[in-house]
Amino acid sequence: MILVTGGMGFIGSHTVQALLDLGESCVLLQRRPAEHADERVTVEQGDITDLDALLGIGARHEITGIVHLAHSGPWPPDPDRPVEQARGALNGLLNVMRAAQDRGVRRVGVASTIGVYSGITARGALREDMPLPMSAPHSIPTFKKIGELLNGHLADATGIEIVNYRISGTWGPRDPHGALFFAAPELVHAAVQGREPDLSTLLAPAHAEDALDLCYVKDTGRAIALLQLADHLNHRTYNVASGRATTNAEIIASIEQVIPGARVGLPTGGPAGRSHLDIGRLHEDTGFKPEYDTARAVTDYIAWLRAGNEH
């Protein structure tokens, strides 16, 4: 049985489904009361900052692995409690590792982010063995970098196999973020709702040429499940991504194939440089290949929203 923290969330829910598809059962840790329709899933209410709750789950269930997707970072930031937030973030990660050690868990997977590559100026594929700058432009990659370093120390000290997932721009059903870091989710929502996209929440204006390694969330979940269940892994860190850069122009073209006349055009004039995550490690150790290209992802997401789902 795999313990999944944040298992009812955006990436977590798709990871759980992928684990079930591969024959695993799961126990989910959620802060809010929740139910799951699949009898192979047990939902436990609790928080990663509560060590007793984590240890209690381990005592009640035969936990063989942990996928830690619950957010471990001070987000959203509270300017009045920065020290307390930082302590809570680190305690959450440490509690997960303490629970793993207590139950003799072999492998713990931990969500990291494409944001750890911020500051690397090289174009093309970003590889896991590239040296990372010590700085970060946002609290999320800051704490993910801290977490990766801490995970390496704990793996050596405890003997637990701790695996970092450097997750790329994930999007698709149940995405609660909208246009937080990239435009694709809002472009699809706007098209389905018959309006112009609101991209005011982005850090910079969006252009048709803007490109990012976008990974459809069903592929993200399957990649994480494969990493958790693989008999043997050769590395501690893996890029979880599509392995290619997708432009806003590609997203728009796919939307217009499904919804002709959608008002989702963007101006040109964006940067020409593109980079993406190299997924060679992931493919070699798990056999993962993305199943959703841009057109299939857009079609699936539009169908999901047209079925009455909010996100």
C-alpha cells in the first residue's frame, strides 16, 4: 500500500489513479475530510506537520512506499510569520521521512519542480546532472532546492531510497491554479466559456511564442507511479515532463481545432529561446513515454470542462 500525501489534490489524484491502474492500493493523507469511491483507497484526515498523525497511519496500514506530493513550502507567504512558515515547511518534510523510517519504507518519492533550473541560461534540454544556481526567484523553487539537498543527506543517513521528482509545467483536469505560471489552462477555460482569456495573474505578458515543457497531468501522474513502483532506479532525481517545449501558439491551434472561432489569440513578440526537460533517465528506468501530445491533451481537457467540471 502506497501512502500519498496530497492524494486528493491536482497531481495527487491523477497519481493515485495511475497507481491503482498498476495494481496498487493507496492510503491518502488529506487535511480536509474526504471520501474516495474506489475501495482500494483509504482516506485519512491529517496534516504532514502532525507527526503523530503520520505515525498513526503507519500503525494502521501496511505502508510499503510513500509519494509525498503535499506542498512543503511557505505558500502562500505570510509576511507576519516567515520563520514559523519556514519551520513548518521543513518539519512537514522531516515528518514524512520519520514516518518512512518508522515503518521501514524502502522508497519515498518527493515532489520537486522545474523551477529549480531557474537561472540556467543554456538552451535546449535541461538535465538532472546540471549544476544548479544557489539562488531562486520564488519561494517554491527555493524550498524545493533545500528539500533536494536535505533528501540527499537523509537518504545517506537512513538508507531510505529518496527520489526527487522535478515536475514540469503540469496542467489538465482538476488544475486549481489557472494562469499562475503559464497561460495554457486559462486559454482552455476561456475557450470553453466563450470569453477572452484573463492572463493578468502571470508574472509577464503572454505571447504566442512563449514555450515551456508542458506535461499533461495524466502523464505526470503515470510517470510518478512508475517511478514509485519500479523494481530498481539508478538515480535519485528525475525530470517528470513531456520532454519537449510547447508554445502557446500550439495550444491555441489545438483549441481552435476543437472550438473554431475561440477568442484565445495572443500577440507575437515573445522570446525565441526554448528549453525543455530531458526525460532520458525517466524513460530508461521506467519505460515512460508521454501518451498525450498537445492536441490530445487539449481535446481531453475541453471534454472534461464541458462535462461540467469546474477545473
